[in-house]
Amino acid sequence: MFYVRVVLVVFIVLFLSISPGYASRNPDLLSPAIVINLPSRTLELYSGNVLVKTYPVAIGKFSTPTPLGAFSIFYKEVNPDWYPPKGGPVVPSGPDNPLGYRWMEFLPLYGIHGTNAPWDIGKAVSNGCVRMQEADVEELFEIIPYGTPVTVTYDRVKVQVDENQVSVGIYPDVYGQGGIPVEEVKQKLATHNLQGIVNDAYIRALIQEEAGQQVAIARFFRIKVNDKTLAEHAIIQEDTSYIPIWAIANLVKVNIIWNEQTHNVKAGSNEVPAIVKGNVIYVSAQNLQRLFGGQVLVKPEDKVVEYNMYKLMLNNKSIAGEARMAGGIVAIPVLTVADSLGYKYLWDKANKTLFIQNKQIPIVMLDNQPYLPITQIYDYLQAYVFLNQQAYTIELTYSFTP
């Protein structure tokens, strides 16, 4: 909405250079900046590159659009008068004033201001100004100083990423500037290293739906492996948990092989499909269990994915080594267990044969180490086995003879 004053803009600028005016400022904001996006009808307040808050706004209608470009706040006023753009008596500050009780000018005749018609917020209805809810504009007025940059954009596609989720907003073409190609959405996701997080069909459905708001396409959960929290995050999409496989493999010291042609990952004799999101290789929680064993537990209320590999216990005491999956069966590092049991063995690494008490053990090789399925532990090691799924332990009981 146009706000006409009889004083010259040049005089205003000179006046501001010698008067403190309303140059209040929030000391907690570092380099405050404002971004107004017309299709989403939002005003975003930034502290440096950090988004502090998003406000809903009303913008110019099709015939009197809000101008695009880079500007700055050069005039602020409390309780402004309104000069009707088509002439008529001046409307003083009060409930009949369409400017509300705050005015922040970023271009001659264009400003961010309050409103006496709060029901219009979120619409394209003004003469070009940016309207805010009265409480919002009064809050913003106190925060930003003179010179605050104001960027007015026309982004119909908005990608937002925070520590909990990534969302995509497809917004209406309020000024008739054209459609949205799939490639534009993909490029904006790629700027956040999220290329491949959703496929083209999913993107086309988002564009067609044009929800007019941010739609969560993935959630980020912390990962805990045997109570150790990783720096990397799991991605949750449509109730499927995707785990960054290299992060897990490095932590549990398991070698994996990535086949770029088949998009499979292999650990020992186990091979599962994977998916690339950004530059990270993920496997589903179900396939992680198939690959390494253990159990995955998703806790939405805590925003965490827990992955627990089975630890080995011998007569209630922990021993080195962790169980792995071999052909769908939990297997144990047999040399570690044999040492703990005091068995003498003959291990021919070159020929991959193992003898314990003159019996050849039917081993499974994982990462060049021999493993024995737990179904055969008693037959070859004479130890009883209990798989404690709640404690994530494999408990071996053995009676040592003096």
C-alpha cells in the first residue's frame, strides 16, 4: 500500500543521519536481514545466515505487485498517518488506519507495516506494500535497525533444512511468471547436498499438488550404536529408516564393498541393496540387520535410531568380539571364543580351515576372519547358547574342567 509523505526522501535520509530516531536493535542478532518471498507470502528474519523467525504477510495484488529486488530499511515510524494513494483526507493513526501502528520503508512509497484487516494476511491484496499482523510488525520494528537489508524474491520452490527434517514448499504463481520444472526442485535440493533424496515421480506429485506450504519429505534422526551417538544422521521417509552404511561400518570395524553398477553393498557373504542420497550411501534398517546382524529400534518420540549389535558373554563376563550375520544366522568370531574357552586350535589362514580338538569346524569367513553360526556352537565347542534379544547379548555357558 502506498504511503505518501510531503517531505522529500532526500531530506528524510539527511535527517536520519543526524537523528537516532527508532534505530532500536536486538543485540543478539548478528547482521540482521529480511527476505520476503512473494509466492509463499512470508517474511523471514535472519541473523547472519541463520533463520530466526518466519512471519506470514500480505503482498501486492496482481495489478500492483510488490517490487522485486534488493533494498534496505531507510525509514521507520511509529503511529504513521495514511495518505490515500488516490487522494482524499489523511487518515491519522488509529483503528481506521490501514497501515496499523508501525511503518518500515524499504523503497520510496513501499514499506512493511501493520494492518487493520488481519484477515487479509496471507493474501495478495495490497497496493504493493507488505502487511504484517500488528503484533508481528511491532516485534520486528523493535528488532531491526536502519540499514537492514530487505530482499524481495519470487521463489515458488522453497527447500528448508533444519536439524529435524527437510521440507519442500511449492507455492502459487501469484504474478503469473510460469510453471516449475522438475529440474528446478532437484537443483534446489542439490544445493543442500540432498540430490536423490526423492525421485522425479515424487517431485512431479509435489508440483502438481502445489500445497502452498512446506511439506516434510524426510526427517533426520540421531543414530546411537551400542549407546554411542554418531555425528551422522538417519533419514526417515514414509516410515522407512535409512542408515548411512559407511558410518556404521567404520564404527564396528567391518569392511564393506560398494558396487556402483548394482547399487549393492556387501559385507562378507551378505549383500543388500543400497541407495545414494546426496553423496552418502544408505541402507534400510531391515537391510542393515541382514548385513551386520544386531537389531534396529526406531524411537520417533526421541528422534533417534538405535542400532545394537550383539555382544558376547561367557559365564556372565564380557569377552571381545561381536556377532555378525552369516546366511541369515547369527555367527560368532570363533577364534575369540576358542581363546576364551582355553581351547587349542589349528588355524590355516591360507586354506581357511580350522581344527579344534581334532574336529574341523564348519566356519564362515567374514572380513577374513572365521565365524561359527550359533546353531553349531554346542556341537563343536560344547557351550550352551542363549540369545538375549532384550540385552543384545549372546550368552555362552561353559563348565570348565580343572
